[in-house]
Amino acid sequence: MAGGLLNQYWVLSLLYVLLMVETVSGARSPATGAYISPQFPASGVNLIPVVDCREVCGLNASDRCGFIRTNPDCRSDGGYLDYLEGIFCHFPPSLLPLAITLYAFWLLYLFLILGVTAAKFFCPNLSAISTTLKLSHNVAGVTFLAFGNGAPDIFSAMVAFSDPRTAGLALGALFGAGVLVTTVVAGGIAILRPFTVASRPFLRDIIFYMVAVFLTFTALYRGKVTLAWALGYLGFYVFYVVTVVLCTWIYQWQQRRSLVYSMPATPEMLSDSEEDPVSSHTSSYDYSEEYRLLLDHETTAQILLRALNPLDSRMWRNKSVYWRALKVFKLPVEFLLLLTVPVVDPDKDDGNWKRPLNCLHLVISPLFLVLTLQSGAYGVYEIGGLFPVWAVVVIAGTALAAVTFFATSNSEPPRLHWLFAFLGFLTSALWINAAATEVVNILRSLGVVFRLSNTVLGLTLMAWGNSIGDAFSDFTLARQGYPRMAFSACFGGIIFNILVGVGLGCLLQISRGHAEVKLEPDGLLVWVLAGTLGLSLVCSLVSVPLQCFQLNKVYGCCLLLFYLTFLVVALLTEFGVIHLKSV
């Protein structure tokens, strides 16, 4: 138990580091000339009137650009591109459909970036960190691995909560993903492979998730999240981790006692164990596995070229046309990620040590970090008005890379190679954060154009985009004969997403000087969403035990029908067909 508490200390330490990175990322340096939004406007000062940005489509085409540039509600405080200005100032009104089409393709590509970064770079480094810290499977599953699987949701929520105008996106995405995963994904698993669910982990996770949903529902009703409330979210998640560790310890103690009086448990018997991982697709992705040369020695240049090659020729020949088409789109992103993000694989003898590339990472990764913080504002900041920060980082990184290159060899990793996992963790986290920021900005822009609420965009586009990767992964696990593992991921991962997503997102906003985070629900829809999620959990809590924890295709079809009904009701509510009668 003491080891579990020590492991939690390391987990919270890393989350604290990430929070500090995000806090620095959200800060505005006065020297950069960036816009600083005052927390409280001074009394007696005439401010520009704030009008809902969605009113822009009701104006004449000639007035839209000026409205976008002068209305504070249309201003984007983060990200690299101003999408609203691009639509209404750089595209003529006749080409608006073309602009929307280009934005839709860019949105899909951003989701692709999120998926590739999380699955092939962020998760492997988290797995390496958990191995380095000697975390148990359960602690790693409900902390680091859950963080890896839910990275797009977590970062999207943190970005959305940073602006009160997009908080509805975070709530819609977290609730929408919860409904999607607990109905469509869980139902799809039951249809693909009927199975008997592990009773104790299921009851534990669904009860914790119901409490998390109730906390969020209460926060919506109160209309605000205070510091104590945000810390309560994170504290409740720590309590969940402790519960998982304690349940595992009790289960293993019972198993040891039973082995004294019975034969050793078979793998089928052990499949009900708490040791079932929480959907960790964390195997390190090695692009060069099929490129190992028959020669015993390679030159440094050959190692570098092989390590930077994201294309496997033999896999390319054996795959379908659809896989090849998707791979072509992935190649630029994978190459940039290979160039900027180190990956440590503890399952390999060399730990995925690539001497020339890892030395290059010591220069490029820190440079990427400073150019990503606050969209590059800190990277171009000049020290004393003479020397830019990015140049200092390049010089320091080059010196460190040179020392590392001459002090190591190609064949054997250095003793401190595990530190590259932490560098890869930070770099891939900022990759995901940058992509999530652009996703939130695009969705908000699309909401302005189509006059949609942030909640409906969150529960549809953002929830689908962030969950589709996990859905396909869980379906693959089910087809391969691991439906219990896939089903446990449906509830274990989203507990982390909602507790840490809301808690860390609000804590980040409060750390920037705000007394509390205001939550302004987008009308009736957010209550429909929260109520639907609560209803789905209650139905699962009642129906699954009534079926003796045996899930079949009928149950799966009922879950799919439940989601379709919810989607229809949500859209009818959004467009005003379903509404509350005014008194």
C-alpha cells in the first residue's frame, strides 16, 4: 500500500508539471504585445459592446469582416490561425462553401494528428515512464495509460475551459463522449462478441462514473466551479485510484488463499481479475522494425535515415488501397513527429536508442517546446531586446547534443536514456495541446457560421473525433477475443476524462487569477445531455446485473437504439423543436 501511495505521488507530480506547462502556455507576456483580457473591467471605462459572434451571418456581406475584427466575442485568444477572419475577410461570400469545406478537411486532419500523436508517441512514452517508476499494472492503467488514451479529450477540455465562450464545447465533448462510449462502443462490443462482464470492476467503475457525472451536473446547476470544487474533482480521482489499488490487493490476497485449497487458476478464471488493463494501446511504434539490415554495423547516417523513415515497404505492399491512402496523409505528420518527439521503448534491448536521431532531438525538441508555448510568443521574445529565446535554446541544445554524441555509441544506450521519455512526454503533450487548440477554434468558427451552440458541436463532432480511435481499438480487442478488456475500457477511461478534464481544466483557469470558473449552459440541450448520460448509466447499472452480467447482441442493439434516440432528441432540442414552454 505504501508503494501505491508513492506511485500516486509520482503521478500527481507529473500532472503538476503538465499543469505548470499549460499555465505558462496560457500566460501572456506584456513584452510580446499580445492581447491581455482584463479579469474585471475598470468602472467608468467605456468598453466595446460585446455582441454574440453568431450574429455575423445576419449582417450584410460587406459588414461581416469589420464585425469579426471589432467584436470582442469573435476574438481568438489562442492558436496559430484566426479562422473566423479567414472565413469572413479572406474568402468572398460566394466562396463560403469552399471555405467551410477546407476547414472541414483541416479539422479531420487535426483529428488525425491527435490520434497519431497520442497512439504512437504520447502513449509509448507514458508506458516507458510508468515502467521506469515501477508502477503496477493497475496504477498505470488508471493513471498514465488512461491519460494516454484520453489525451485528446483532456487537452481539448483544458483548452475549451480556458475561455468561458467555449466551456460548452468541453462539457458537450466530455458528456457526449461518455454517452457515445457507454452506448455505441459498449453495445458494439456486445454485438461483436457476447461475453460475461467482470462483475466487481464493472460495478466499481460505473458507480464512480455516476458520482462524477452527478458532481458535474451539480456544478452546472450552481453555474460555477470554485477552487475547492476543482480540487474535489482531482481528489475524487485520487480516491478512485486508491480504490482500484485496494481492490486489486484484496483480490490478489483472496487468490493466494484460494490457491492453497484448489488448483492454480486457469487463464479463463483469471480473466475476471482486476489486473485487466484499462485499454492501453501503448506498444511502442517502431517504424524501422522491418528495416533492420543484415549487416552487423550501420553507419551513423544509415541509422538516422532508417529512424526517420515512417514508411514500411513490406507493409505497404501487403496493405489495402484504403490503408495506403490514409498512410499518405499520415506521412508528413509522422515524419515531423519522428523528428521532434523521442520515443523510449523499455521492451527493446536498446530501449529504441537511435544515437544520431536522439542527439538531434536534444536540439529540435526544446526548440519545438519554446515555439509551441503561447503559439510561439515566448520563442521570439528577445532577452534584453537583443537575443531571441529560440537562439539560446538552439545553442544550449546543440552543446548538449554534441556532448551526448561524443560520449555515447550507436550500439549501446546511455544510462540516462530514460530521460528521453520525459522529453518525449512533454513534446508530444504540446503537440496534442496545439492540435486541440486548433480543433476548438475551428469548431467554434463552424458554430458561428451555422449558428450552432458549443454544446451540440461538442457532443457530436468533438466527441466523435476524440472517441473514434478508442472505439476502433476496443472493437479490435473484442474481435480478437478480449471483450472484457475492451468493455472495462469503456468505463475506466472516461472516469479519468471527466474528473481530470473538468478538474484540471478549471484549476488551470483559476490559477490564472480567476476566482472561479463560470459555467453557462447552452439552454436546455446541456441538461438533456447530462440527463441522458445519467439515465444510460442507471440503465446499465440495473440491466447488467439482471442479466447475470452476461451481455448479448440484444443488449448491444438496445444500447445503439438508445444512442440514436438521444441524438435525435439532442438535435431537435438544438433547433428549437423541443423546448420549454415559457411561463
